[in-house]
Amino acid sequence: MPSTSIITVNFHQPTVTIALLESINRSYHEEDTEVILVDNGADQDQAHIYAPYFGNIHYIRSVENLGFAGGNNLGIRQAKGDYILLLNNDTEIPAGCLETMRAELDANQKIGLLSPLLLYFDQKDLVQYAGFTPLNYLTGRNAYVGQFERNHGQFLKSYSTAFCHGAAVMCRRQDLLNAGLMDENYFLYYEELDWCEKFRRIGKEIWFTGKTHVYHKESVSVGKESPLKVYFMTRNRMLFVRKNTGWITTLFFSLYFCFIACPKAVLTYLARGRQDLAKQVFSGLWWNFTHKKHSKKLGLVLPGNGSS
């Protein structure tokens, strides 16, 4: 049985995904590490493309594009490791990354989810993520810790943070069984924030460690300010608050979001001639008025375990 299951989701990016597999293969072996590759929206089986790049790879083809949450959930259900690492396909990992993250979890049983320092792949001394600030539930916004700072060892420590980062996040198998899967209602964006809330509800904490790092090729998966991104960021920002706060907070947030934040965004996009983006703000907002905040509860069975 592998000690660590790495789950990554590919969506029509074989070259990017192969680079990730190569980075894993440089430092890790099939005896203690498995890679579960979920090929989202794949027109044909492409297992043969990826097989040469890592010895213990489990390829799962999904004809339907299940999104980030659904794709990871599909992989999680096949995971055999004691530790499970969700890793974006647009990342690369250095030697020692898995060992350091496992050691941090072993040293502190309160940790439920753990994310490492994220550095920009194209500027490897530039920080993307060293934790998140708490969410302002009136505006639905928070901020990165350390983003765009030069990395000179200032984050070489571990500490509690508000949220993990979905590009690289590890948990224990047993904690995952207790907390449950990601909410597939999100499809893309905010699902890892919602997942953090699930872990908190079982008494676990969310932590960051700068004792290791992952290189992230930011915006390879989804282009900046694409209609897809604007739609899901708008839609899921409101969905997250609806799901994870009481009705009074939801009310005040909704007033702010519907009458201040969204109109401001629409006017900004229109002034720039981006009617396509303005339309997606309305679409994302409208979704929340026509859909329930809770999706169907997903049962979780992992290899070698009963149902959760």
C-alpha cells in the first residue's frame, strides 16, 4: 500500500500534466507513492500517453468534465494511501516535499488540511501563497499572505491559516473519511474554502507550512478574466457565504453583493468593452436565486474501508 496518494486532474493539457509527472518521478517511487490521474472531459482513453512518466499511475478517464471538485472526488475514491495530496496538474514538486508535509501532519494531530508555500513557476523566488487571511463575510473577500513577496526564507515555518490552497493540499486518509468529499456544486473555485469548513466542523485546523514548497504555473488552467472564471467566481462567492454562514450574515452579504459589488464589476467590464464578462456576472448572480445552496450529499468509500 502506498503511503501517499497524489491526485491530479487533467483537462486537455497533456504537456503540462506530463511535466508534473516528471517532477514526481525525479524524487519518488512507485513503492510508496501512487498517482491518480483524472482525465476530465477526455474524448478518448489516453492512459498510454502518461504511463511512461511514472510507474504507479492510475489513469481514470471521465468523458464528462466534472470540474475541479468532481474530478478530485473521482480520484479520491480510488486513493489507497494513508496521506492524500491534491495537486494541480499545473504544478511541479521538489524533492522532500511529500516527506515534509507528512511529517508536519504527524507532528500535529490538530491539522486537518495542510498547504505548502506556493512559488510562481516562472519566477521561482516570488511567493504566490503563504496562507490566507480570514474571510470578511460581509464582502466575501480575503487575501493571500505573502503574495508577490520575494522569498528569502521569511516563511520557513508552519502556522494556522484561514484556508488552504487547492493547488496543493494534503490530508490524512482518516480525516478525509470523517470530513467528506468536496462539494461538487462549486464545480470550479471556492470548493477548497468550503472543504476547509468541512474539516473545521470535525474539529480539525487548517495549516500552512513554508518548510517545503510547490511551483505553480498560475493561470495555465483558466485564463485571467475568462468568462468561465468570472461566472464561477461570482456564482461561488455567494454560494460559499450562503452555505457557511447564518441567515443574518447571508442577508447583509447579499445586499452588498447584489447592489454594490456586482454592479461595480459590470460597469467596469462594460467600460472596458467586455460585455461578455459583464453578462457572466449577471449569470453567476442569477444562479444563486434559482438553485439550492446544498447539493446532494456524496457518500465516500475508499479502497479497504467501509462507507463513511
